[in-house]
Amino acid sequence: MAKSNRERLSEIVTTLGKYGFGHIYRIYVRTGNQAEDARRFRMAFEELGPSFIKIGQILSTRHDLLPDAYISELQKLQDHARSVPYAAVKEIVESELNASLEELFDYFDEEPLASASIAQVHRARLKSGESVIVKVQRPEIEEELLRDIHLFSQFLSVAPDTMKDMIMNIDAAFDEIETSTARELNFRMEARALNTFRLKTKDSKLVNSPRLHMDYVTTRVLVQEYIEGIPILKSEELIKEGYVLEDIAEKLIFSFMNQIFDYGFYHGDPHPGNLLIKDQQIYFIDFGIVGEVSDSMRELLTEITKAALTENISKLMTLVLQVARTEHQVDQVEFYDDLSYYFKHYSTRSLGSIKIEVVFDQFMEVMHKHKLALPHELITLVRALIILEGVIFDLSPEIDAMTILKSYYQQSDVFNLLALPSKEKLALTTYGMLEKLIKLPDDTSQLVDHLLNGRFVINAKLVDRENRWKDIELMVNRMIYALILASLILASAIIVALSTGGLSIIAIIVFLGAAIVGIWLLISIFKSGMF
């Protein structure tokens, strides 16, 4: 019998209290041994059962919710759960597919291949003779998981006012968690993701994925091709079959970068259990977690990477502020200094000594300091890269993931720093410039109106008022000359447009006057050295 919300909340609070987390402040206040506190926090999640193991794994991706020590500890949660009895599995499959197991399959293994917090997997054989796996959702897990997410968010929301700044966007974060979890619980969504991945990678020589049997897919049951490949971390077996571990690592990183920058659709949970090697290809399985990268986000990621590679801190700061969320005013001078210090720390180090997880954790510390939160889609993407880095290290510690990434950047047109923009982008940029040019007369008229009516205000802090006043006067004079110049050019253009018999003498005189004013203005600017 399912527990009531009150009973379950009491159980959650009691268990967390047992491990020293009777109040939320314990998580966010640094104690003498935060690593030990984080370890006990993980143990509490393990004791609270499969739904909390899943919640813990989700929270391990949320640097905007928990301190780094807790993130690292929750990443250790193993998604293993006590297997569901065969009778319950049989009942779910038959109910979902509206037929008996005997009618559906020639063979159905009663022992699961694997049992996790949301589902367990069984081997089976279709009437056609094809070997398949059957993914079956655990009974009542949807209700339990969504309920526990809601109850745990209530537990976090009772933080005192003095700690609200430490928990950024908690309501929005848990709304995102609830939405993504509901998506993962719907196997039709997973089937759609797998089909999308297969379509986008159909011509790839690097990756592959199982075929689905759509007639056997419901919200709680999913049947797909059984891939008899070698698990990616079975190094000895791979070497015995003639594979080169370095080639596998390069294929894995290149294929994942292709997913992000070419397809805009990537596998969001590339841990070792979801990666098999067969016929010189990497098979991605289990598409419960996927990520999408919009065209605008891909362009932003490209620009961020270029700025990072060239150590253009100013451009990087602008891009980060463009994508980050915040409810506070950011001190851009201090933020720039922190980013500069952050990059100097890594600029002199060899690629082999740099780890994505460490780099990201330290970057998030800078973000936290300035109360900035990255969008969840970016955090999900980085989490997948961190998992991938761990897989490569476990495959062979000698393999340098960062060097392979650099190789990808050098070979990819996306990251060619000298690459010209596409025709479409040039057309859009040109259109944008023309649109601004068309608005120039109105904008100029408005600016002149503000100047004439005393409504033009400049907010400035003058440190050396007397010495700066002449500079400001000179600047305003030049602005007025520039406005006069723009007006002369516009006036002459209008006269030419209205002329029917060739160039008007008036237009020529006005043009010459504009040219003289323009040349004089340029000479004065160059002579002053203030350009």
C-alpha cells in the first residue's frame, strides 16, 4: 500500500535527520568536514530508496542547487535497485501490450539483465526469431518519483531568509527537474529520441544505435534490438578483438562533438553501461536522457569556445552574461577580473593536466560568486562531457581527452577561427545593418530634439572634474559636428532623389560642404590622438 504524502515526508525528514541533515542549513553552511557531510548525505539518499537514488543523480547535475562537495558525492550513486518480481513484470507487459507473453514472444527471460531505479531490462526473442531487450517500468515508480521530487523541494524551500541567496532559482530548478523526469518516465518519448538519433546519425561511420519495434512501445514498455557488442570498458576483450583503445576514445569524442555541433541532438547519459562496441562502431543505447542544442545555442557555444581558445576575456564575459540567468546586478569589472584570474590559472598548464570536471567546477564557483546561473541545457551538456571524460579515463588512463578535443577543434570547420560566415548569415547581418541605416534619420532627429530641449543626459562619475571638462566639451562639439555632417549628407541625398534632370547644383554644393566638414572633423580627431 502506497504511503501518504505526510507519511513519506516524515520518513524523508527522519532519515535526513538521522544522517545529520535535520535542517537544510547543514548543506549550505561550510563545516569542518564538508566532504564527510556530503558522504552522509549520499548515504541518506541510498537509504530512502530507488526514487531518491534517481533524485540524487539528477541533483548531481545541478551545480546551481548544491555545493560542489555534494555534487561530487551524489555522482557516486549507483543506479541499481532490487529487481521487480517476474510476476509483476509479466503483468505490466501483458497489460501494456494487450496480449500474453506467450503470444508476444517465443522466449522471455525471467531474470533481468539489469535493474535500475526507473526500469529493468529483460532479454527476449520475438516470434520472428529476432533477439530483443524489453525495458519495463517499475510498478508505481512514476507516482513515487514525482511525489518525492515535490516533497524534497518542499524540504529545500524552508531555508531561512539568510540562506536564500545560496539556493539559486530553486522553484524554477525543481520545475525543470520535474519536467525532465516526467519525460524520462514516458517510454514513448524515449522511443522518439532514439528514432531521432538514428535518423540524424544514419550516415555516420562512427556511431550506431538499436532499432526499435514501434508496435511494442508504450509509455511503460519499450522493445528494441538486442546489441551483442563489447562493453566499452572491457579493454582486454577489445584489444583481443583487434581494437585500438586510442581509436575508440577518439571516435567517442568526435562522435559526441558531431552530435552537438552537427546534429544539435546528443545522448545525455553516455556512461559505460550505455556504450557498446560492435563492427568498428560505438553503439549508444538507452535514450531516456537526451539533449537538444538549438541553432542559436550552437552558435553561442562556438563563440564561447573561440573566445576561450583565444583567451578573449572581454568577449567571453559578454557571452556568459548573455546566456546566464540572474536576479542581481552583476559587477562586470569584478566579474572580468575573476574570469581573467580563472584563465591565467590554466593558460600555462599542459592539456593533459586539465580535467573538464575540475575546470567546470571552478568556473561554477566564479558563477556562484556573482549569483549567475547557467541554463539547464548547458549544464546537461557539460555533465555529459564530464561523464564522457570519465569513460575515456577508465578505458585507458594514458589517453588524453583534452588533446583529442583540441584535435577535433583543429579539424572542424565549426571552430576554424578564420572561417568566413555563411551566405545566409552575411545576408542577415547586411539586412540588420540596412534596417538600422533606415532608422538613422529618425534616431538622429530624436537625438537633436533631446539636445535642443535639454533632455540629453549623461551619467558620469568625474574623478578629475576640471581636467576632464575640456575633454567632454570637445566630445560634445564633435558630436554636434557629426550630426551636422549626417544632416548635410541626408539633405543632399533627398535633393538628389527629388531631382528629375540630373544632379542639382544645390546637391553638389551640399555634398562638397559635407565633405569639407567630414575631412575637417577627421583631421581634428587624428591630430588629438583620441581615436
